[in-house]
Amino acid sequence: MGNLRSKEPLLFSFIVSFTGMTVSYTLEVANVRFGGFSKLLFRWKGSIYKLLYKEFLLFCGVYVFFSALYRLMLTPKQQDVFERIALYCDQFTNTNFIPVLFVLGFYVTLAFNRWWGQYTSFPLPDNLMMAVSGNVHGADERGRLLRRTLMRYANLSSVLILRSVSTRVHKRFPTLEHVVEAGFMTSRELKIFESLHSDFNKYWMPLTWFANLASNARVEARVRDDIALRLLMDELNNYRAKCSLLFHYDWISIPLVYTQVVTLAVYSFFALCVVGRQFLNPDKGYKGHNFDLYVPVVTLLQFFFYAGWLKVGELIINPFGEDDDDFETNQLIDRNIQVSMLAVDDMYQNLAPLEKDKHWAQRHFSVPYTVSTAADRLRPAFKGSTFDMRMSLEDLEREQPDDTFTLRVSPPEDNKDGLLRGCSLPSLVDVSTRLMGVNEDEGPFTGEND
């Protein structure tokens, strides 16, 4: 046992290197510099080379086979037949006949939007654990038990849904007994879970337990008012919605017919290229065959780009596998259970004493910089895009309005509709006064003769 424990770090590092982890290069591209992105081209893990090299070697092998067949094995008469076939196939290697760019571009865009939607659907418990920590009260054992159980139910639900969609998580928890052994579920809860028969996925059951337990906490006055209970339920529903969205992403795929169309378009295009892009005998004067270069550099680049684009679509269409750039769902589970328990248990009412901050007595103060960032304080603060706008002296002059604003008014007989055609400002005030039925000397106008 002691030897096994001493070898655990080595075993863990071996497992990580074998299963792979998400490749991140964010720090390397934080600053734009000469050759910054070029250095990324020499990486192997998570690269297009690792993803595509088998198909690329197969394409090269088939191309070399036909080239050797044409040059070394065929008779002159057979070579003529092969050249006619090559010229015929070359007609269709134009992307206007097979719209590879169109179908690939649309497909990869659709797959990327789906990939991003699945990423944003991760059931993270951060908002929920803040609501539980701030609204489920009690420093005693009962209060602690309520908070930890609520968050355990939330994490149990995410484990159940991720176990249903991620191969990594399913290998980690192949049965519900493994989930019980990991501490996400008790034996009694497992019996209740299995006693409820349903033909569908029951990942929502722990969230129902959460809702009922939160209601009991409100009855016990652990949740002090209905507003706090409403907040808990709202955050619970948001969490449940993300679990449900992950389930539906796994259930509803991109239509198979479109995936087949894209795959057939790319493979048929390069099947024609294998023959149509052969270098023919330049002495026979075929159009476009003035040189015999043996190696079709442009065709190989075209295969690398188009087939690589297709591989990108295949990679991101389901990011819950075990590829280098697939989502680290197991680490997500570890992170969620740890931070949620810390938030509702260790961090509950665990506050530092209130103290005056360092700049309490200073009205104007500045935060210090390090030597490497000292130049930033010399830059003027941004106050708006028009703050430094330059204007001429004429633009700065003020225009004084006239004292009187005169308008012509139409005769009374032409003003049948009661609209004021225009008058001087005092007249306008007088007319409006009359229309309101106000007489300064006689009081309100009643519309009758006194």
C-alpha cells in the first residue's frame, strides 16, 4: 500500500498524459509580436497535423500509386487511355462543379455555433451556491447539513447529466454505485432514485429534492422570507435549464444528411484529384501540362486545407469525447463540488473583521505600480472619444437669439379650424389665454353672457 501511495503522483501524470487535456495557448498570443503565431505551427498536441496525418498519408500513398502506375507499368496505349481519364477527371476538380467551399463553410459554422452553445450550457453552480450561502441560515449542524445537502443535490444532477453525454465522465462513473462511492449520493437516495420508474433520463430528480428541501428550510425559518426562497428557486431553475440544454444538445444532432453531404463532397472531390491532378507527359502538349513536377504541391495544400476544415467540424461537433481539445468534464466536476462546498460551508459567515482600508484618511490617492508597469501611469485617462476634438474659433462663438419672435397670423375668418397660423409672442400668449377661457379682470370664461 505504501508503494502504491508513493507512486500516485507518477500514475496521475501518466494518466493525464495518456488521456490528454484541453490545449491552451492563450498566454503565448497575449502580445502580438514577430513570429508569435508562427511558433504555434510547430506544436503537435491538439494540432491539425495530429488530427489529419493519417488521411494525408493515405492521400499521398494513393496519388503515388497512380503516378507510378502511369509512369512505370502501363504500355503507351494504356497511358493514352489513362491520360484521357485524367483530363476528364480534371474538369471536375474545379470547385464550381463540387461546391466544397460552400458546404464546408456552412457546415463548420453550424458546428461551431453548436460547440459554443454546448460550452455555455455547462451547469456551473456558482450563482446557486451564492444564493444558498446567503439565504440558508444557521451556524449549527442542522444549518450546515441543509446547505451542504442542497449543493450536493445540485452537483449530483450535473454528474448525472454529464455522465449521460460525456464519455470521460461515463468511464469515471460507469454505474450509480460509483456515484454513491464518490459521495454525490447516499445509499438511501440511490434506492429512492431507482424506485421511481421512468423511461427517460432522471437527471432532474436531485433538483426536485433541492426544491423540496429548500421549501422545508423556509418552514423551519432557515430561509427567512419568501423573497429569499424565490431567489433560490430562480437560480435552481437556471441551473436546471442548463442541464436540460446539455441533454437536448446530445439528443438532437446536426441532421445526418447534411453531415453525409459534406463528407461525400470532400472525399469525392479529392478522389477526382487523385487522378485528375496527375502530371502527364509534357511532350504530348496537353493544356496545362507543360511541366512534370512529380509532387503536386498545390493539390497537397488544397487537401490539407479542405480535409483539415472537415476534421475541425468533426472535432467540435461533439466536444464531450476524449480528443485533445474536448471539454475537461471530469475536472469540471471536481471544481464544481469543491468550490460549492467551500462556499456554503467553510465560507458561511466566515468574515474577516471590518477594518479601515489603507486609504481611509486620503481623499485623493493612487494605487502603486510595479516597475514593469510604471509606464502605464503616464498615459492619460480615457475620457471619451470627443474629449480631444479640435474646434475652430468660429465654432466656439455663441449665436444670440432675437428678443422677439414674430409670426404672421391669418385673419379670424380664415382660422376656422382653431389653428394658430402665427403671431408675435405676446399675441400668442394673449390668444392662448383667451382659448383657455381666462380673463385677468373678469375671472374664468364660462362661455355665457354675464
